[in-house]
Amino acid sequence: MRTWVRTGGGVTLGACSAVAHVALALPVAAALLLPALRQAAETAVRRLAALERRRVVALLDGAGGSTEPAPDRALRYLAARIPVGLLGGAVLALLGLGLAFAVTLVFSWVTQTPWMLERDPGTVISGGAIAYYAVPGAVLLYLALAGAAGVARWDRALLARLLTPSREERLAQRVEELARTRDAVVAAVDDERRRIERDLHDGVQQRLVALGMLLGRARRHPDRAEELVAQAHDEARHALVELRDVSWRVYPAALDTGGLAAALESVAERAPLPVRIRCDLPAEPPATVRAAAWFLISEAVTNAAKHSGALRVDVEVTVVDGRLRVAVRDDGRGGADPGGGGLAGLARRVAAADGVLTVDSPPGGPTVVTAELPCA
């Protein structure tokens, strides 16, 4: 029933849009011939085609290209689907007339009132008349529903044939995507190198310098050697802890030994604010996807703790349609800039794994960072 309701809504909207397209055909054609209005007309044609594609995909389970079509292709599609929409409107009109006929017939029979379509005003409908009209009515109802389903199939076929990119266009798009991914990989590696260098310089290197100075003072002052060696031992212990932290931030060993869920538990343990993690994975994703997801969650939690004033972070990791979906939500002040250094670095890291990152951070919060990564 739900499918038929959606199909009926899609065919009805298609009939209305076909009538509108017929009315707009002459103005759009005239605008396309005028250089001053050509660009505006092409934009309008592309938007109309995008609306039709959205209707077919949402209501008629169609499949079409996700990119904005070229003006000539959009114009061909709109012209080709006008007969489809008008045919759908005719089918629905006949279906409506048939249903109105049946309702008035049954109402006259049930209430024993004269039928409004009967020539003799005093004649009422009998059970025999109902049986007489029932058989052809059922056949016509079947034909009308089959016609509506045929219109829906025609709509889907036109969308797939006229708006889906050709093989050459898909290859060109893939080449562009690979070029962007390559640039993202280079940028992500460069960001990672800078981050490791910064962590080593600001943390471990300072500890080792302090350790060397303490040992040098111990050699120059034998009377204080025990105290200075003890301080040097503490510095060495702190340096080892920071070195372990640096290696953990680069790639935690738990990703290989315990999987993504275990590595995320360590993120929650190290976070300075409460972090609730829900990791529902039917199987472990590939190593590159695990690493990208872990890095994204770790950096998003760190950014929330440092910049958003959040009191809590919720992390959800699921697999939807063969893609790993990661969502990090904090209750901070919001207003995060997706083009900022931190989020831009996350976007490059996700793009390097052929994924997509989106950031929703209205002023006042909450901030939701979502990424989708291919698992195959």
C-alpha cells in the first residue's frame, strides 16, 4: 500500500510538472535564443531537471546521476518526459472518474436512492446492476493501475537513460576524483608529518634536552649527583610517556590487535571529558578505513574538548549500505568553521580514504561531524 501511495504521488506530481513544462516551453525556448537570457534559461532548465530527478528518485525508486546535468541533456530530458507526465495525468483522471462512478453507484444501491446518472429519476440501483458493473469495473481498475505502474517505469527509464552520465563521463569524473584524492593524500601526509614533528619538538625533544642538562649538572656537581640523577630519571620516564603518546596518536597498536572498537575505548579513556561510544560493526573494516575513522574521531574529540566548551561527546560508528558511517556529536557552543585548519585537515584525511566529510555546527550548537568511508 505504501508503494502504491508513493507511486500515485509521484505520477500525480509528474502530471502537474508536465503541464507546467508545457506552459514554460515557449518562454524557455525564446530565452535560449536570446544571448542576454541564455544563461538564466539554462540555469532554470537544469534546476527543473534536478527537481524531476528528485521526484523520480524519492517517489518512484528511480536511479539517475547525482551531478547537475548539462543544459542540453536537461532540456532533452524535460522534453521527453512531457508525454510521460501527460499520459500519467490521463491515467489518473480516468482512474478518478471510474472511482467516482463506482462510489455513486454503490451509494445509490446502499441507500436505495435514485442514481444521479440514471435517466429515469425514479429508478434505484439493484444488486444485479452492481454485479453487472463490477466485472468491467475491476478490469478497468486493473488497467488503470497497470497504466500508472507503466508510467512510473517509463519515468525511471527516461531518468536513467537521459540524465545518467555516460561511460566516458563517468570515467572523466572518476579521474577527477582520483586527482582530488591524490592531492588529499599528499596534503594528509604532509599534515601528519608536521603534526609528528610538532609533537616531537614541543614534547619529547624538550624532555630529552632537560634530561641531558640534568645529567650534565650531575657530572659537574658530584655532591648533588643523587638528587640530579633522580630528576633525570623522572624526565626520562616523562619522555617515554610522551613518546608513547606520540606513537599512539600516529597509529595506536590497538587498531591491529583489538580492532576499531578497542582503539576507540582508548580515545574515551584519554579524553578530558565524558565520551560515549557506540560502535556497531558486523566486521572489521580495512586497515586504511580503520585508521581514517580512528583519526577522525580522535581529532574531533580533541577539538571538542579544546575549542567548543562541550561537556559531553557522543560517537556513533555504523555500517550503512557498505559504507562506514562515523558521527561525532558534542554539546558545545557550535559555530565551527569547516574551512578552518583542524576541520580542513580532517576533510583531507577522509578524502584520502575516498570518503566524504560533512560538518553541521550552527551557532549555539550542537556540532555534528559526520564522515562516510567505503568499506570495500
